[in-house]
Amino acid sequence: MSRALRRPPHRQGGYTLIEVIVAFALLALALGLLLGTLSGATRQVRWSGDAGRAALHAQSLIDQMGIAAPIRAGRDDGDFEDGRYRWTMEITPWEDPDVPPDAPPSNNTGNRLYEIALAVEWGEGGSGEHLRLRTLRLVQGGLEDVP
């Protein structure tokens, strides 16, 4: 037999155990990062939905003031969706901070501005989220008790 026809001893091809372990470790790391990203995105989508619903409830409450409910100084609270969203509303007569307290009233019509401060909270316990809104409403003279 000639030398050219002889083959070198056959060595079996494949991956070593170390290469396989490193490949699995890299795959596990990549999957961990991917799942963490997806989990964060899901949490943000849930928060966005909850905040949107809270804003809709808050806007609904404020829109009713002076129409379905009279505007009177005081505090009120309640909830929406069987307690999932809790709200607190405080109505106070508004005083212009730029007008000195001893200045004579410039409004002889009896019209009055009220500040409506609304807080909507949702979530579990102390880690809950909240939304705070403030607005002014004009009540025409003599109409404070008319719904």
C-alpha cells in the first residue's frame, strides 16, 4: 500500500463538553434578558391602562360638578369599580394669591370661584398609584345651592 492512499487515524468530530456548557449559559442569559424585558413591558402596559381608566373616572367626576352635583365647599370621597379606584375631592373657595387680603372686593355680582382638588388612587396598599387634578369652577351669584 502506498503512502498516499493511507488515511490518518479517524478522529470523531463534535463539540466538547465545555463548549456545550458555554452555549447553554449564553442561551440562558439571553432568554433571561428577553423575559425581563417582556415582563417590564407588560407591567408598563398594565400601568398605562390603569392610569387611563383613573383619568377617565376623574374627568367624569369633575365634569359632573355644577351640573349633576352642586358646587359647595367641603370634602367628599368614594370609589369606582367596586373599590379598585378610590377618590377624594375637596372643594374650597378660591382666593387670588396676587390680591392683598385687605383689598376691597372687585366682584359685586356675587360670582365666586371654587377650587376643586381631586385625588384618584388605585393599586395595593402603600405602593398604589395616584392621580391628582386641580381646577377652578365659577359659580354664579346665588347659584351655590342649585344642582
